[in-house]
Amino acid sequence: MFALALKNIRYYKGRSVTTFLLTFIAAYFFIVYVAFMNGAHSSMLKNALEVYTGSLQIYQKKYRSEGGYDYLIEDTSALLTLLNPIQGLKAYSSRLETYGIAAYKENSSAIMLTGVDFLKETQLSELKKARVKGVYNSTGDCLYMGEDLATKLHVDVGSSISFIGSAVDYSFVAERFRVCGVFKTGMYDFDTQSAFMNRDYFDTIFFSQNISTYIVAMAEDMKKNEHIASQIAEKVPPDLKVYTWKELMKSMVQLMQMDSFFGYVSMALFFLVIFFVIMIYGFINVSSRIKELGILRSIGVSEHNISALLFYEMIILTLLALICAVPLGAFTAYYFEVHPIVISGMNDMYRAYGVVSDEVPTLFDPFTIAWNTLLVFVLNLLSAIYPIAYVRSFTPVEAIRHV
Amino acid sequence: MYRVRTILHLAYRNAFLRKSRAILLVMMIGLCMGVMVGLEGLYDGMSLHMIDKTMRSDCGNISLFAKKYRLEDDIKYHISEADKKVQQLKQLHDVVYALWRIQSSGLAQTARKSTPAKLIGINIDDEEHFGKFSEFLKEGELNFGKSGVFVGNELAKKLKLHIGSKVIFTTQDAHLEIQSIALRVKAILHTTNINLDTRALFIPRETLTTLLALPKNSATQIAVISKSKEIKTLQKSIQSLFPTLDVKRFVELYPQLKQMQELMSVFNQITFFIVMSVVFIGILGVMYVSILDRIREFGILLSIGYAYRNIRLQVLIEALLLGVAGYLLGTIIGLAFLGYLSYYGLNLSMFAEGLNSFGLDSTLYATMKLSYFISTFFAIIFASLLSVVLPLRQLKKLNPIEIIRSTS
């Protein structure tokens, strides 16, 4: 039957070429489309996490639900010591966030002031890379602020601004700080609201020695992040909670899931039309061969073997198309992962949502390619069912007489 | 006349002679068109909904600002005598409604949390006329009462605010003094405009102008709703009316939303092109085989003097009949799909947080445009006619005697 199937494929060229081409296009297009979709999501996530969020954060349990200075981490150094033996952490550090009003001459703005360890932040965030003016690793009363905030306050490097807020013990803070550096991440909200200060000086002003809002950490390998988070969760005191990026960036994760959902819906439409065309060509082919198949039946070939013959034809054509499409699709996915496409102008649209890069890479993932391929294969097999059922509806005599 | 009727009759009989084949083709066209039109409507609906809600909750079709205000975000760049200007705008033929708002940036604080926010002074009646403000109400009631404030839902989530919660807003007034106001949450709004949902607190216009030590008729924004399709022309006439103000259209204020709409449109066009190309291949296959099946029949007709142009007409009508039948099925499926999605919407509450953060409702509604059906109709007609060109050319080249002698 297999040899006969090969012979039929060569003989019915029109149907073979059409099935081959449509399967090739469907498989190639599907692999590349999914690679781009997943690549864009992974790039969005990487951007968002690397800019500031990190891959996991540790808080007092009630901080994220209640907030405020009542739920700060009290013994930061002890907690950081606990993280020392954890394998797979690229870096970790503590941050303390406070809000207040910053003013310069007649301009004022609400800001989020964060005390950070600038040296450790170089491994945890993109703050250093985002510097556009002045100094990054400043000391003393220096501020490292967002470019849009600086524009709003009309300040530049060297300007002295006033800050009103409250210290960790709820006492009133009114201080003067110097602007020593300016950064631009591209995320509007972040750049209009954020300012950073070295932790030593920050602690003397806000009475926050050994106290932090949260610990931020970055895993060396994001795939191991969940495992690392569970390891940390086992070690930290019970009043603390470890949040992975999936919880910290829940809205972004959902947004990506929704985007994938619509991506697959669109792909389903392409598959629907291609499935029908392959089925129609298969059906036309089978219709024109009813007499031939009737003769085969009358000389003793079983119904089962006729079905097998038609399935073999479809399997051979599909495999041939997949053998060509899969390596090409995989290569395209790999090539654009290494050399991402740059779409200038895309930034404006996505910047508001935290996407700061205009590179659109693919994601080369052999597992994804494998299931994409399997899906195309299964769909092609399904498209052969109706033509086979049609042929089987004829008795050998009816089939021979068929015009 | 008799000739045409005969050809029509023959075409009809032959088009549906092979029932399974014809049904498969009609189903393919119908299902693919129905799903494609449904997706087009859903994608367009998403962007149109975002644009509509952003216009209604914020800038309208055109907004006016004092020069430098947008750059500096400072109340010293405010519009004075905004009430008179709004009245002038309402006199313009193309203006459906106009209102003014006052806005100030500052710090919103609760006992435990604080975040940068913006306080917007509004008039509820004006907002209702302007953009059906009550539709944005998620919780509570639209009545400021004494010291009442309406809060964007994402901001409420961030500050853990509920109906009745107290919130303090601190800002700088026109005399550069720091001022604070204590407010009680009366309503939580969901505008799906992320700028408002994540940052806005709404209070009565007069309360905010008093807090900011500004005259009562001061505004930072005047927004205009227009039904005119010539928004650029309206922008020019408003600009000439108020040369000292910055007059901006929606697309200039929210370029990213326009970009998104264009991206959706490009995506829809690509989808349309791909689907129609594959549909064409399907029709081509069926028509090609249909003609080859009857080649002897055509040979006999030609040999007894039946004109080639009659055969050509018959085949063209057959292709058209199949195409139109598929189109009709597709229209029914598409209308049902779009009707359902426009009325009930697609409930994606499992992605609610992500959708809200992007400025979308958790239920997405489709839009229904006549253009989906018109463009698809012409594409299917074109694909149907094109699909018979190749088989007809082959038929024309053949000699009737050779055709009759051929066995297949």
C-alpha cells in the first residue's frame, strides 16, 4: 500500500503539489508566527523585569495589601544573610520607598524617593544604563532622578531641591537634596515620579537603618526562578512573603496570555481555511479515483487497506512538507532570536505600558516547534477523514460504475 | 433572452451537480468568511472602544490648553474665562458639546499609602452630556455631597480605597503654597482610560479652583465633542478663534491609540488577503475539476454549433453561483457572530487585570461595519471569476473533435 501511495502521489501531481505547498506554508507560517509572538512577550517581560522589578521580591506579608511603614522589613541584614547560600541568584539588595513632595523654586511634584545600594543595583536593574546626565553612583545628599521629573521641576544636575515627606518613625522630613544624576528608562510614569538616593544617606534622613520596604533579587536563569522563590520561602521568617515576577507583574502576564489567545484565534482562522482547501483537493482527487478504487476493492483489496492507502498518501505528503518547513521555520525562529527585527516607532505605542525596547526578537523553543508541527500533522490527517468516508460509502460495484 | 435563461438554468444545475463538492466549497467560503468577519469586528471593536472611552472621559475630538500647559503641567498656564470660551465653542456649527476642567498634580495619601496622582475638577452634568459619565461608574454613587471624591479604579486599588475611605490630596496652589484637602470616596470609576484609572481623583470644579486659589472660571483643559468628519477644519477654525491657546486633535493627544487602531487595521488587511488567497485556491481547484469532468460534454456542445461564449458564460455563472452561495452562508455566520459579540461581548474576565492595565474592559465588544461584507463580497466575486480563467483558456485551446475523443 505504501508503494502504491508513493506512485499515486507522483501521478496526481496537482493535488500533491497543492497539499505540499499549503502544508508547507501553514507549518512554516505557524512556527514563525508563534516564535515571534512568544519572542515579543519574552522581550516585554525581560524589559519590564530588568528595568527595575527584578525576578522576585520579598515583603512583609501585609505590605502589599495594607501598605505603609507599619509593614516594613525590620531586620534587613539578617534577611540578606539568609539569601547568601541560595544558589542561582545573580544579585539581591534591599530598597526602601517613600513618597513626598519635591519642590524647586515655584515648581513642585509628588515623587517616589527610593533608597538603594547603587552598586548592587547595577546587577539588578537598568538604572545605571539609563543614565543620561551626571553621576549614577552618587553619595551624600545626591539624587538620581528621572528625566521627565527633572523637566517637570525645571532642575538640572547641580540644582538643589526641597523635599517634604515623612521618616520611617512618622516624623516630619523637610530636607534639601542635590540633583547629581538624571536617568531615562523610557517608561513615562517611572521617569516622571522616581528619584533614587544612596542608602547610607537615605537611612540617616529617614531613620531607616536596617529597615527596608522589600528585598529585590534577580535569578541567573529565569526558568529556575520559581524554584529559587520556593527555596527562599522555606528559609525566610513566616511573616515575610516571596513574590515572583508572575505575581508582581500579574497584569502584564495576563496581557501576554490574552495576546497569545488572540494570536492563536487568528491562527485558527488560517488553519480553518487551509484545512478546508486540503480537504477539498483530497476530496476532488478521491472523487476522480472512485472507479480505480472500486477496481482495487473488486480484486480483493479490503476497505481497511483502501483507507490506509489514502492515509499513507496524506502522511507522505504532510511529512515531505514538514521536512522542508520545520527546519526552515526553526532556522528563521533562531535567526531572529539572535538578530531581532527593529521596528522604530513602536516605542511610542508601547512605552506607556512599560515596553522600552523597539527590538522584536523571536523565541526559539524546540518544544514549541515540536507541538506546532504535530498540530499541522494532525490537522492534515483529519482533513483526509471525509474523503475516505466518502469513498467507503460506495460498494465495489457502485464504485466501478461511477462516472 | 431564451439563451440567457437556458445558460442560467444549465449553470445552476451544473454548479450543484456534485453536491458533496459544492457543499464543501460553500462551507469553506462561508465558515472562513464568517470567522474572518467576526475577528475583524472584534479587533476593530477593541480599538474603537478604547478610542471612544478615551474621548468621552478625557479629550473629546478636540481639546484646548493654555500654551505650555501640556509641557509644564503647571496651573500657572491655565485658561482664564473658560466659561465664556465654552459658550463661544458651543455656538460653532460642528460642535456638539464642550466643557472645561481644571486639573492639578500632587500626592494622594491614605493613612498607610501614598502615590503621585492628579486631582481633576469637573461638573457632573457637563460630563454626563459630554461623555455619558455615569457609564463609568463602577461602585458608589455619582454625588459629591460634602468633600466627596470619585477615584479611578486602579488608583483605588493601589491606595486600597473603598467607598467611604478617606484620602488626602496635597498640591501646590497658584500662590506656590502647599495645600491639602481631605476627601471621602463617594464613587469608584472605571473609564478604561489608563491615564485616568491609574491616577485621577475627581472633585467639583469649584472646590478645586478654590483650593488652587484660581478664579472660578479657570480651566486647564477645554474639551470639545464634534460629529464633524472634518476635524482638521474644525481645529483650524477653533485655533483662529483662540489664537493664544493650544488646540489639539485626539490623534495628536493620544497618538498611541491611533497607532494601535492602524496596526489593527493592517493586521485585518493582511488576514483578509491571506484568507481570500487560500479561498481562491479552493475555488480554483473545484472549478478546474468541474470543467475537466465535463470536457467531453463541452466538446459535443461545441461540435453541434454551440458558441464558446455561451460555455464561457455558463462556467462564469457556475463559479459565481458557488461563490455567492458561500458568501451568503458567510454573511449569515458573520452576522450571527458579530451580532452576538456586539450585544453580549466576549467575556475575558480571566484576563481582567491585564486588560484593565491596558485600558480595556474585561468584556470586549465587536463593531459591525458594512464595509466588512462589501469588501468580502467583491473579493469572493473576484476570486470566483478569476478561478475559471485558467480552465476556460485551456478549454478554448482544445479542438472539439479532440475533446470528444478524449476519455477524461
